[in-house]
Amino acid sequence: MNAAIQLVKDLVNQFPVLEDSYETHVFNEGELLPHVFFWDVTQDVVSSFVTPDSKVLDWRAVLSFLEENLSKGIPEVNEAICTSFLWYLPKPGNPGYEITTRMGPTMTRRFQEIRPSG
């Protein structure tokens, strides 16, 4: 199994609130495309960050999960997190951009590499 697909499965196992999105992606595509799935994850995480009273998804725990997995140095995992999560975080001046200041050191470094202007 591709490491990025395993990452998605592990993410959904840890955060069951993502199961509906996971099922939608598997159903619509016939197979799981991690990069497409991570678009929804990014939107859900940012939405949870922007809405402090939201109990739907723990954005801090998701960032911690992604930090831990990015730190492992697995190429497929790194590609999925960097190009399909970090890249799609809000731009400076947009609601939710402040989440970029709450990431762990590995994610912060990679974010600065792929989006040096923020």
C-alpha cells in the first residue's frame, strides 16, 4: 500500500469525523486519491481553527498528527502533507492564516520552503 494512502487511513482512524469525507472520496473516484482528500482535510482544519467553539475537529491534534508523520521523512507522506495540506493553507491576510504560526518545527520549516512569502 502506498504510504500516502496509509497516512490517510491512519488520519481517518484517529479522527473519525473525517470518515464521511473519506467515504465520499473513495466512492466518487473508485479509489482513494490522497491529494484530493487532503483538500477537504485542509478546509476542515482551517474551519475548526477559525471557529474556536467548534468541537467537530481538533485542529491542534491534526497538526500534531501531521507534524509527527512529516518528521518521519517518508517521501510519499511528505509529498502529500506538503503539496496537499501546507500549500493550501490560507494566504497572508486571509481568515485562518494564523494557523501557520501554530505548526510544529518540521511543518514550519517545510511551509517556509514551499511558500517563502507565506
